[in-house]
Amino acid sequence: MPDLSVIIPARNEIYLTKMITDLLVKSQGETEIIVILDGYWGETPIDNPKVTYLHLGQAKGMRNAINLGISIAKGKYLMKSDAHCLFAPGYDVALTKDCAENWLVIPRRYSLHAAEWRPDKRMTVKDYHYLSFPRPSSYGCGTFPQEWRERTYRRLSGPEIDDTMTFQGSCWVANKKYFMKQVGFLDDRMETYSTFSGEPLEVGLKYWLGGGEVKVNKKTWYAHLFKNENYYRGRSKDRKYKKDLKSVAGHTWAAKHWLNNEEPNMVHPFSWLAEKFWPVPTWPEDRELWKI
């Protein structure tokens, strides 16, 4: 039985095979890889007993793909990752060794230069994130994960495993038994989070406000596709999971849901989390404004 199940939702990904090969080479423990091909066939599958491919004939969205991967995962721990990431050697052992039962753990994040298949360690690491104060935007009145650069700079020489308010969403690790109790399968209804958006919000807040904790593990790292690569220059083959305007209502719903403390089984109100990390960028001093 594997110790870690790596779940990779994918849609028209050009770095998927390279990433899977890298995961296999870098793994130092008993790790299985579950790839969900969401509405496409992709390249020739890698013939390895540690790799399982699931094909959805019709694209159903990232949340549905993640849920499918979770449903067959055999590992004690789950790791969800985007399909365009590079990991440090021994990522699996490092992440599961330092993962308490009620923790959601995020490895230190760098940017990935995919063409050279290397992390760019000259750029700032992305250790910490905060949830922004809800403001009207083209994506609705939502609260979104943002890089917390000031906290990263201040705590570069701080604890190797540390609290983070939230995370970017491209990778997380959790004890499967506790995850299923605390989060369960992701909510993929269009009237709530929709089929794509709000993963860090749902998962992270179900941990923090349900009695768990969210940590960044600086002992290991991964690199996520650099935002300024070809995808953002108009050539869209690099990444195919994109936000669409159908998720706008989901962003607004999620912000109201959590700030108004409407989630069942909450141990703490949302204000507890903001106070824990206070001062939080973009959030007003007047607590009455936190209600939406």
C-alpha cells in the first residue's frame, strides 16, 4: 500500500508526461500517481505500475477530477498537484514525515521555467499567502489568495514549518482519513464554488475554522509554471484549466458563506483567522466592515 497518493487533474497539458516522469524519479517512498485526463486523451501513457490514468470522456472540471482521484487513492496521505509542476528530490518523504494528522501542508513554492525544466530560485520564494478583503471585480466580490511577500521576507529565517493563512492552490498534502472527515469530496456545484474555483478557500478554511491547521513546509519545495510563460503572451497551449465567468457567482457566494460563518461544524468564526494573522493586507480596521 502506498504512503502517498499524488492526484493530478489535467486538461490539455503539454508538460504532463515530463512531470510524471520527474515525480517517479524524485520519489523516495511508496508513492502512487493518479492522473485524471479531463476530456482529452493526452500523450501515450507512461507504462509504470505506480501510475494510474483515469479518462473522462467529457470535461467535467477540476473539482470533479480531484474528487475522482481521491475516490480511488490508496495512500495514507493525499497530495493534489497541478499538471505543470516540478518537485524537489524526496518530496514525498519530506512532506509526509512532517504532516500531523490535522495539518494541511504546502511545500515552499518557486516559479518553474518549463522550457528548461528548472525552478527559478533567483526569484522570491512564495511561502505565505493571505486572503484578500472582498472587493467587487470582474470575478465577483470574492476573497482570493494573494502572495504575502512582506511575511515571506520577515520569516525567511523563521520556522521551517510555519502557519500560513491560505495557499495558492497548485499543491497541498493532507492525511487522507482526516481530510475526508474535515473536507470530504470537494463541492463541485455551480451554485456554490463552481467546478473550478475556490479550492484554497474551501479546503483551507475547512481546516483552519474546523479545528485543523494549514502549514508551509520550507524543508522541501516545488516549482509551479511561471505566470509569464507563453500562456500569458497569447499562446494558450501551456495551460488549459482557466477561470471562466461562470465562476463569478461562486466567488461571491464563497466570500459571503465564510465571512458570515455559514459553514456547518465551524469551531472558530472567520474573524478568528483574521485576528490570528493580524494585521492582514487589504483588511480594514473596522470589524463591522467584515460582514458582507
